[in-house]
Amino acid sequence: MTTARISQVLKKFDYQKYSSFIALVVLFVLSAFLSPFFLRPGNLVNILSQVSYIGIIALGQAFVIITAGIDLSVGSLVAFNSLIGVMFMNYVLKTTGNEVLAVVLGVAGTLSIGAAGGLLNGFTVTRGKLAPFIVTLGTMAIFRSLALFIGNAGEIQSHSAIYGEFGLANIIFLPVPVWAMLIMAFVLDIVLNRTRYGRYLCAVGSNTRVAIFSAINVDRVKTIAYTITGLTVGISSVLLSSRFNAVSTSNTGMGYELDSIAAVIVGGTSLMGGRGTVWGTIVGAIILGIINNMLNMLGVSAYLQGTVKGLVIIGAVYIQRQRA
């Protein structure tokens, strides 16, 4: 390939579309130089495992943000979901003595509660004609306070050994949460890019008024987006509570709203709505995971990690504004 041909290819390359992937490669190479331990397989798998819980939630958060909305309740819903799911599982196990049945019903209950929580947010936003920020700020407080009240602000232990083994299991060298994140990304990427609903979702986020004139049921599209977010929260709740085989009502899910929003923004989804990417969201979560990992390896105080995360969010939003 000639120099002129290479120059033409570089000019046509969509740097904005793949900016998050380019940033990931640069950060990966830089981290490899900064620490000899970074490229160890165990460390890389640990990064993926740590970001998987946030990554799954961020996938649903991306759908909401594409509609020009936001969901601040995801962290509190994780705590509430996990608590009710574990308590229900313990109740079934105590009454039936069937551990497998208890786990199945507990998981199903957690997923259902998550979806119901998302549906509640979506219904309130659309039917109440209220700002998503206000609605989800309110439900964030509601879900967390209910979790603290029901769990007496303490920790609830699961009585099932099978449930704990599931949370720590590996499949082909990767933990179950990582596989769950990848599978969810594959499914939601198809929904976003290959279905009518995905096209409607972007249309609603781009211009709601035009979407209405195009006979798109805007309220339904938004409600489904929030319900999908609730479902991803339910999946993450199952994986997180099974990992520890317990739920801490005061700490579980704390800060997940910021982390999930950050992953979506860093991944290239516009806060103004109308466009977004599923795999970019996964890349955004991994980028944040690598940053945290490197800060720990370099001995930077954990209290400063939030500062770095905040600067990354501001930088990502600034770059998006320049694109517009």
C-alpha cells in the first residue's frame, strides 16, 4: 500500500466513532509500561471481573441515556433487589428444604423485582411527565431506605452453598459475571442496531417531537428502556450477591449510579441522547477498571480515585460537546 493510499485511509477513518477503543488501546499500552504486573493473566481477569457488575448495569443505563434520560436509582435498586432476593431464597429453602428450587426462585424473584423497579421509574417518568433526574433521584432514596429498613441496616447471609458457588464459578477461564456481561452486550447490541425498537430508541432521543409526528409511541419506548435497565440491575444483583453469598444493605451498590453513567459516557454515548453504542459502553467500563487498577498498583490513595473518575467524566463530556 502506497503512502498516498495510507493517507487517504487515515483521512476517511472515523476517529470519533472509535475514540473509546483507541483510548483503551493507548491506556492498555501505557499501563503495561507503568507496571510489570499489569499484563499478568490473573490481573487482567480480575479487572474484567471487577467491571462486569458495573458493565452489565451500564448496558441498561446506555439505553436510558440514548432516550436523553438518566437513572440514578440503579445502585439503590441493586441493594434492594439483592436483599429481597436473598431473603426470599432463604424462606423457600427453609420451608421446602429444596436448595435448587430455592436458588431458582430467588434468582427469578431478583430479576422480577429489578424489572419492576425499572418499570416503576419508566412509568413515573412518562405518565407523570416528570424529569428523569427527579424521578430516579427519588426512587434512589426510596430503594435504599427500604433496603436499610427491611435489613435493619445490616448484612443478610444466604443459607445456600450452591448460590455462593455459582457466584465464584469460572467458565473457560473467565468468571461467570464476565460471560454474563458479554452475553448481555451481544443481545442488547442486536436490539439497538438490528431491531425496530432500536431505531425508535435513537429517534426518541434525537427529537421527541419528530418521533411523535412519526407515529412512534414515545412513552412505550422510554418505559421499555427503563425496564431493560431494571433487568440489567437484577442480573447484576444476582451475580453480586452470589459472589459474597450475602448482602450488605448499607454498602451494596453504593456509587454504582456514577460508575454506570461514567462507563456510558466514556464509551461514546451522548448525554444529549439520540446515539449510543453497546460495545463502547463495555469499553468505557473496562477503561475505568484499568484506571482504578493502575492507581492501586501505583500506590495512589483510594480516596483520589473518585477525583480521577470525575475528571474522566468531565473530559468525555467536553469531547462530546466539541463533536457536536
